[in-house]
Amino acid sequence: FFFQASNPGQFENDGDVLWQRGRVPETIVYHGRVGINTDAPDEALVVCGNAKVMGRVMHPSDSRAKQNIREVDTNEQLRRITQMRLVEYDYKPEFASVMGIKNT
């Protein structure tokens, strides 16, 4: 992650200092939502476009974050699946165009 400011250490005006140096070396912290290729992020980080990761991405669902992983009774799980409500849908055109989705 790289960015450059015309006046290092200051962004916008002194009253709006949202970017800070992180506690860990070579990090920055922003208190708010960050948008890349969007000026209206609705989550902590919104990237409209492709993202290239040169390292690891760890997600809470990652097996490295879990313990006590064990097999379950597949018959019971299949019974539960048959009780699920399954749906098909199309994205709303205004959402699809903003997100760059061609096949809605």
C-alpha cells in the first residue's frame, strides 16, 4: 500500500487528520471507510476493480484460524440442507454497473 501526500503528515486540513502512522513499522491507519476507484465506500474497504495480492490473504474462514476441526454426520447435514430456502436472482442494473458486473 503506497500513497503520497504533497505535505507529508497532513491530509486535507489539520482538523481532519484521519490518517495516522500505525504502531507496527511501515503501516498507516485510517479511521473511516476507504474506497479505491469509488468515492462512496459502504464498507471499511471497497475496491472497485481488480486487486492483486502478492502475499497471503487470511480470512476468518481460513483453516489456519481454526482448531478442533472434525468430520460431521453427512446424513444429518443433508437433511438440514433440504430444509434450506434456495433462490436465484439478478443484480439490479444500477448495482451491476457500479460494480462492473457484466452478466447480471
